[in-house]
Amino acid sequence: MVSTPVHAADSLLGALDPLPYPRRMRELALRVRAMSPLRPVLDELEARGAYERGIAVVAASVARDTQWIAEHVADADPFVRGHALRVADSLQVPDAVYESALGDASEVVRRDLLRAIVVGRRTALADRLVDGLRCGWGDAEAARLLPGCAPETVARLLPGLFHAVTGWKTLAKRHPRAVLDAAEQALATLPEALRAPWWSRYAPAVAATVTAEPLRALALLERLRDVTSTDDADTAALAFDALARWAPWSPDAPTVLAEAATDLTDRLSWRAAANGLVTAAAGSARGARGLRQALRTLAEAETAGTAAAGPAGADGVLYDADERRDRPARRRVTYLVARLAQYARSAAGAIRPAAVAAGELLAAYDAFVPQAAEIAVFHLDLDAEPERLDRLAALMEGRPALAARTAAELGDRLGRGTLEGDPDVLLEAARRLTAHGGHSQGLLAAALTEAIGTRTGWAAPWRQQLRALRRHPVADVRDAALNQITAYE
């Protein structure tokens, strides 16, 4: 019996349908290699639905049907188009196919084609297309193609397209000198007032060249440091933000930020420096050291001024409940701690090591125990280091109001719906804190019990833990436990 394309397609689909994906692909490859001729079967599959067309493009790839793949590099179906573009280079699909496809491609298809030209390093094609693409579709589309162009083309066009580049990694990796040349040219022509905004926008461009051209990139950084000394607060804010992104590569960047954040004579731009310092701490160990440097300087200034009741800041005045200033060093520590707390809600993993180290530093100063506790309750890794809760409780001994506030913050953190904290690990922590018998330990145990008990629907171990807290020797702890409800009347 002669098999028709319809029968062959039906047989293929029937054999593949019950198989899991990995076996389905292996079976498809085996059957495709046994089919001759294959093209009528591909045409039959293509005439059917999206699933069948997806099978067809994989089959054409296995069979190395260059013509079929070339006809589908601009296919409207994203799966078919994506797979065809991924194998086009290995099948040596001609440049002319891409050039022709770009003529009437939609925006989505055009961008996929441009990305494939760049990835496939079709340099001659990119050089041939980029000027026409810029005229027809604008700077943004030409900038997408720029990483695939030859060095001389990039050098010619990048100064005019610098503003349109959105992803610098590939461009800087392939053409670092051209990127730095264009950056230096742009900075040389800008008035001083516009250099900080330029750095705020284009710092990633220069940073992307550090691996290939470290000396030139760091030389440009020196210009950024000059901008940070401006008297204009808005300009300084932009400059400090850009400087923070350099912390992983520049040994001096965190130091510059720390010095600016701790300069008590500067009341205009210290917040921008502090913001940059926290950003730097989230990005590198060097930035974290800068954060600790700033906190230590501020804590020492506050402590020395309080002890002597005399000069504390660089301007020689303590400023204690004055009309215009009140403990400026303390206010800046509080601001840095608040910024760390904000990071805990949005990027806890990135900032956690730096934050925990900052909290331990502040814990050594009695005047900053509340700030140390705030950092700890926001940043402790409750899954990996629950024993740090014991240290937190000990830190708050003799400060019942702080213990109550911290316990409430711990409960809020666990109740935000992030499902943070392993119930079994935290149950052991709650039992240990309860057994201690102390006030702060008991309040932390009560917060853990309410949050995780509620999350688990008051499973039996947590109800037993709650009973233990209701017999606690400290009245505040008993009251907190009695206010928790496992079942309503």
C-alpha cells in the first residue's frame, strides 16, 4: 500500500502523541530520518494547526532541509520562527533570506531577525542593512543591529546612536573601544551641568567595558568623581547614583560615597550619597565595606559627642535638640537603616550579607541597639540562621518597648504572604526561645507562634507551643499568647 502524505502525517502524529516530550523528540528524529520524501509530509503538517506546524519545523531541522527553514525564518508563529532562526546558521541559510524577510516583517518579527543576525555574527549583512534600517525604522532599530556590525561601522555610527542603545553588554563585549571612544566624545562636548545626568543614564555603558578595557574605563570614572563634588544637590544625586554602580570595579567608589554620607557639614547631597552607598552594598563586598565604614564613622561621632557633651561633628557642634539640627550623625544612621529595610522588601537576598554585617556593627554601640535590632528583624535568614533570633533577643534585654516593637515587626514580616521560614525550623526556634523564660525571648517566640501557627492552620505542634507560651513566667508574653486565637466561638 502506497502511503500518502496525509497517512504519513497521521501515522507520525499518532506515534508521537502519547509520548513524553524527551521521548517524543527522539522518536520524531528516528521517523524523520526514515521518511523519503519528507517534503510532502512537511507540507501536510504545515497545513494543519499550530502543534503540527511545530512538529514540522523540528522535523525540517532534523532533516537539514535548508530551503524549508529559510522559508520560515520570518514565520508568524513565534515557535516556528524561533526554531527556524536557531538552526538557520548551522544550515547556512543565505544572508539574502534575512534581507528579503526584513522588507515586510512586522515589528516583532523584525526584532527577532535582527537579534538572529547579531547572534549569528553575520557582519557583512549587518553592515549592509544598518544605514537603511536607520532611515526606515529609526535609531532604536539600528542600535539593535549595531553589535553585529564591523568595528569601523560601529565607530562611524555609535556617536549618533549612543542615545538609542538599550542593552550594552553585547555591544561592549564586541566593541569596547568604540563604546569608550563614543563615551569620551560625548563627555567632552557636554557642559558641566549635564555631565551628572549623562552618567546617571550611561554608567552601565562604561561599566560594560571594564573587563575588556579596565584602565580606560577607570580613567573615565575619575571624571565622575569630579562631578560628585558639585554644589548642586540634583546633580550630586545623579552622580552618586552612577558612582554606586561602579562599586564592583572601582576601589575608591564606596569610599567616596561613605565620605560624602558622613560629612556633617554637607546638608544638601548626603542623602544621595547614602542611597548610593546602600546600592553599592547590595552589589559588591567592596560596597558593603563602604557601608560599614560610614556607619562606624557616624556611630563614633554620635558616641563621642554624647560622652563629651561637646564637639561631635566636622563643624565642631553636637547639635542636641537644637532649633535647626538634632543629632545629625544619628539621623543619618537612621536613614541608612531605613534604606536597608526598604531593600529587605524588594531585594532581600542581594543586600542581606551587607545588612547583617551592618547590624552587628551597630549592636556594639548601646545608642544604636534599636537600629541594630531593626536591621536584624528585616534581614535575618530565618531558614538558614534561626539561631540569630536568640542573639537578637539577648540584644534587647532591658528594653521591653524595643522587644515588643521588634516582635511585632517579625510577625509582620512572616505574615506578608511570602511563605518565608520553614515551619519545622521555626518551631524549634520558638520552643528554644520559650524555654529561656526571658521577656524579649518570649515575645519573639509569641510572634513566631502566631505567624506560623496561623499559616499552618494551627497544626498540633503549634497549638502545643501556644499552650506553653500561655504559661510563660513573664506577664507580657502570657498576654500576647492569650490574645492569639486558634478557633472562634
